[in-house]
Amino acid sequence: MTTFAPLTLDLTFKRVFAKQRNMALLLFLLNTFLKKVLKKPITKASIIQTVELGETNKTKVSVFDMQCEDAEGNRFIVEMQVGEQEHFIKRTLFYICRAISNLVRKGKSRVNGKKVPYDYNLPVVYTLSFLNFDLDFGKNCDEVIQYLSISNDLHPEIRYDLIHMVYVQLMKFCKREEECRTDLEKLLFSFKNAQSLAEKPKSFKKAAFEQIYELAKISNFNMEEHMDYERKMKYLSDYANTIAFAEKKGIAEGKAKGLLQAARQMKAKGFGVAVISEITGLPEKEIERL
């Protein structure tokens, strides 16, 4: 019997990190994964928008978006992406542009006697994307966490504190429980393995992990959450089976095409039908029709 719901599931992620009453856990998540790009730790934040996106109601399970704002007005977009998606970095940029567009405020100041229509002194926008699939960031970019920002091409050491895109590739994290030392590693382990554990890892003693695993425990879900969990897990199972069947079918079709091509080439070179059939495994009647 499964003890914990996957933390990558939008229901669980929302239950743990996207509740104002659990703000300490959200701050823990943001400060842990964004530490490298933050000027200072976030001490206060508020959730300003939660949006689920998907092509249909069923596919909402694969994408979870959350926006929050710190005390200085900086924006944070957190996303859990389960299903593989093409052009994901461009998609992140789209989200950033949409957030920036909403942040531009009409100003009241004047320059040379003229009213300035907009105030472009914008806060910093951060995106934190958890990916449950491999994304190609370029040659030798094999780290679990990838950091993208704006820099000067002539002086790459100079970076501009305007936007920061942080990508967490869960598939690349392979440490076992006993190998996890830092909060970052323990969170990565939890995101990847919580659903397969019978109990919370004993070495994860920090109070934040106690709370995360307690909130992710399926026995603590109410009736509505249970029904939502079962529905979404069924969809994920169906989705995985569909993908596996499509891949299997594609391999089989590719193999068949390869055998037919080989048979044509052998026939063109004068090989006998019986010999071609023995080598390729294709029926003689099918070879005769080539």
C-alpha cells in the first residue's frame, strides 16, 4: 500500500507548498533551490496567483504553476512539469514575459514637464521549474540543476539581475537516502522517491521534512482529495501506458521497415527469395511482392 502521494503530483505539491498556512515550507523550498541566485534569503512572501494549465481538464495533472511575491515585490513562478514538453525553455520565457507585462505600472512622475506613462523599474522575476524528464541544455550541461540568466556576451562574467531561470532535472538525481547530506539533496530525494517510501526517511530530521511528509501522507487526505488523487493517478497510469505502447509500436514499425528495405536491396542484388526469407524472417510471398 502506498503511504505518500508523489510530491510531483499537482494535488500534493499544492497541499504541501501552495497554502498560505504552509508559507514556511514554501520559503524553505525557494531559499533552498534559489540560494545560488538570491542576493539574500527570502523571509516573507505571499501567494498571489495559482494557475493550472493544460490542453484539457485531464492534462492539468501534468502542469502546476504557482506565483508568489516576496516583501520587496520580486516575483517567483514555481512549476512542476511531469510530462515531457518541447521548447520548454521558450515556454518559461513566455511565462516570464507575461509576469513582467503584468508588473509594468503606470507612473505619475514627469520628465521635462511630460508625464512618464510607465515605470520600468521592475522587480526581479525568478522561475523555478521541476522537470520529471531530461531536457537538453547543451553539451556538457549534465548538472541536476541548471541556472539561466541574462549576461553580457563580450563579458560573460557580468550578469544582470533581471530574470533568473532555474531548472531542476529530477531524472538526473540518483543519490540514495544515506547519501543525502544537504537540504537540497534531501528535497530532491523526496521529490523523486516519496511515493515509493513506506515511511519518512529517518535521517531527514528537520521539522520541515516532518511537515512535508505528513502533508503528503495519503491517509491525511480528506474525501475530496482522495478522489482527486485516485483520478489523477489513474490518468498518469493511462498516460504512461499509452506512451509505452506508442514507443513499442514505433520500434516494431521501424524494425519492419528496415527489414523490408534490406529485402529490397538483397533482391536487387540477385539473392533468392528463400535466402532473403531466411535472413530477414519475412514471408516469401511478401518478398515476392517487393
